Amino acid sequence: MRNPKKLKAFELADQLVMEIYRASRSFPKDELYGLTSQIRRASVSVSANIVEGCARSSEKDYVHFLNMAYGSLAEVGYYIELSHKLGYLKDDVFSLLLDWQQESYRVLFSLIRSLSN
């Protein structure tokens, strides 16, 4: 079994989850079951799919779950931008979250590409 904690992609995704949870605490209460839930679930999905992929025995399954994580990361990026447009994220927090998301995106893409060659 692969150890996800040794992967830079997992470290970044895990940190992104923590930052998303911190930032979304200030979202309006009426968004608790809306955007707050969606952005949190999508960010957790990134890390969870990396972990699940690491537990798979075949390389093909591993890459499949990394691709699912990659899709969830794109979803998180959209939710970050939407939250900012709606005024739920201040500019500095928006920039921080977007930087984390984009760095995670780059690292995960590189991992997927290296395994797909």
C-alpha cells in the first residue's frame, strides 16, 4: 500500500481542507447547507480520493482516483471563486485559497502525468 502522507499532493490537499474550513466559518448561516457544505465536501473529497487511490493495488485504479481528486480540485476552485463573487471571502483570503488550490492542482497534475507515461 502506498503512503499518502508521503505525497506532496496529499499534503497540499490536506492543508487546503484546513484553510477552506477556517475560511468558510464566516459564511452566512443560511449557506450552511448550501455553499458552505459544498466547498467543504469538495475539498475533503480531494484528500479522500488520494487516500483511497493509495489503498488500491493496481496502478490503473490509483491513477483513476487521482483523476477523481483532480476533478474535485477543479470544483473547489469554482466554489472559491463563487464565494468571492458573493462577497463571502475577502480579497486576501480569496487569494490565499486560490493559491493553495492552484498549487495543489499543479502538483496533482504532475503526479498524474508521471504515472500515466
